[in-house]
Amino acid sequence: MHSTYIKALTEHCAQALAWEVEGKRWISDARLDAGVCAHAILEAAKGRPESAWQGIADAVVKRLCLSGYSFDGKEQPPLNLEEAQEGAGLALRWLRNNGAEPVHALSEIGLAVDVHGVACDYRDGAYRAIIDLVRFDEGGDDEDVYRVLTVVDYKTSWQADARELETL
């Protein structure tokens, strides 16, 4: 089960937990479209100058709304245009406030554990999460040089609120 679903189940809809256990569909993929689009734009903008961001956003919205995308190895239908445009706005605001990540940053890193809490391959996990971005940089001064690990979570999920902005 993906972390986005776990959060929705525990904080927003107890009935959804029963449906999940029964294998019934309980969440609309359209609820995820804005985040999917925002993440795709942020990925495509890595290492690109500010002058390119709007064109990148427009191209990603067009591609996702016409062709869909793949998630967890499964083809997904085209995105809802209104939701995709909302995601583009989120991504462009993030880029204006934070800049584009460097090309060497790693995106969409899957982590998983099995039912016993033991780390396993993402595809085999009972509980899974995706880290939006991981970046290794060098820091220090004239005397010491060290590696810095930065983990970024964009918080584009529909159920995220202000309490989650300081979780890392």
C-alpha cells in the first residue's frame, strides 16, 4: 500500500480502509493528477534555466493530458486538464521560490518494507513510500569538506496540510 493511501485512510475516511481491505476502488486517480503533473514538471526542469520553465510546464501538461503516464509499471490514463494545470501552477511557484534542482539530483526513489517491517524491493513491499528528490552535495569550509544529503518532499498531495511542512 502506498503512503498517500495510508494517510488518506487513517486521517480522512475510515470506510475507505474497509474498501481497501476488500480490494475495492475508493480513490479517484483524478485526485492525484495535480501532484503527478507537478512532479513531472519539477523532474523535467532539473538543471534548466528559469527562462525555460514555462515552456517545460506547457509541454508536460500537453504530454500528460494527451498520453497519460506510467506509475508502478502500470500505464495510467491521460490527466484531467484542469488538475494538470493546477499542478503546473504548483510546480512553477515551487521553481520560482526554490529554483530548479541540479541534474544530478535523484527523483522518485522508492522505499518499501514487507509485512514484518523488513526492507525489500519497492515492487514487493506491503508498505511503500516514494521520496520525491534526493541530492548529494559537498559542504564545508577551508578546513573541512563533507557530503550533504538533502531529501525533498514537495507536498503536492491533496490531503497534505500546514502541519506537514516541517516534517523533515
